[in-house]
Amino acid sequence: MCRWAAYVGRPIYLEDIVSRPGHSLVRQSHGAKRCHTPVNADGFGIAWYGDREQPGLYRDVMPAWSDPNLHSLTATVRSHLFMAHVRASTGTSTSRNNCHPFTVGRWSFMHNGQFGGYNDWRRCADALIPDELYPQRKGATDSEAFFLCALGEGLDNDPMGAMARATARFEALARDRGTAPFVRLTCAFSDGRRLYALRYSSDDQAPTLFHRWSPSRGGRAVVSEPLEADETDWLEIAPGSFCVFEGETASVTRFVPAAARVAA
């Protein structure tokens, strides 16, 4: 599985999350500790927000630890809200279009996890993407299809409801046409103002997710794995949770996609 990290708060250099901490995202790309795949070398990406509504985006297929452009970018760019991802493919090819985060308009999205047996129902998943959004389908991953489905379900106006409906639809397909585990999911997404995060699984093996407010930085990190071993105030996000982070405020709500109405 993949590893990811996100930040919202007072502007900081991207490297303060991505590469400088003792267990930074770059270090997790070749030494993750809280997942079955310690090496996440199938590409990486960063989306960050600045003065414009749409985020900047940088993705490549190289391992995160070996790209000097990534180190230069993170050392010189500051942002109040950004998301970074290192990828371990669950079946689709290593290509730039398959690297996270994905962006559409002001929205950015990244995902860690899997939808069981996705290759057996990939065409059905694509059918859940509205026609007007389908031109945004650039790659072949379940993650991108899920993001576009959520946009079609009303992400602009109802982020939690849209994610609940999209998750329910994908879980229904996995149960009907795929294999267990049907859904293992952590994701982060943003409209440039708020940072949203979600942790859910159809079994008891939801991917790990933590968050921490830093008074010195004036911001919050949301991560697959804690960034420093000596920081004991990381809070684990419980499975079945939908989170909204804005300023110092952290709102955590129970997430139940099975309760969403799914059209037959």
C-alpha cells in the first residue's frame, strides 16, 4: 500500500513534512513501518495551494528518494495546504497519470488502500463517472475513478455525503464482482480551504491514519505514519471516521457508507 501526508495551517515549506522529519514521507518511501509494503517506489506526487484557486501539481514515476527536482521543489515552495503521496501499485502500471494526487478544478485527492478485485469490474467503475467528468479520466487506477465518482456524487456541496455514496457504490461492486478485502481506504482531499480525510474498511484492517496539531508551526499534519519517533501526541484516527480540518479545528464524524442510498 501507499503512504501519504497532508498539511493545513500557517504556510510552511513543503520539505517540513515531505523530507526533513526523521520519518518523513521520503523516508517512508523506502522504509515504511505501518504497512505490509515497506517500499513505496512506484512514483510520487505533490499538490499544493497558493494564491490561485487551482492547486499546483508535480508528479513523477521515479522513487521519491531519488528525484533531485522533488528536493529542490520542497525546499523552496511554501504553502498553507498541501498533500504528498508515495505510491506502491496494487496492479496498474507505473506512469505519471497513475501517480497521486489527482486534481480537477480546485479539488485535489489522494488515496491509500484498495478495492478488491478491481480489474474484474473496472469498466463498471468507469460507468459511475458522469459523462461531463469522464474527460478527466487520465489514468487507470481505482483511486482516480473513485475520486471522479465522488465529484459526480456532489463533492462540491456535500463532501461527506459524496464520499459515502461513492464508497458505497465501489464497495457494492467489489462485493458483487470482486474479491475480499472489498474496501480498505484512507484518503485526503481538499478544495483549497479545508483539508478532508477519511478512514474506512469493510474488514478490520483499515490502513493507518494519524493527525497532530503543532503550535510552533501553527498547522496540522495528517499522515499515514507519524513523522517523528519522539512526538508522542499524534492522535490515531479511528476506522469509520470522516474528518474536516480547518485552522486549529478538527472535526471527526462517524462514517457509514453502507447507510448511503445507492441506486440499483
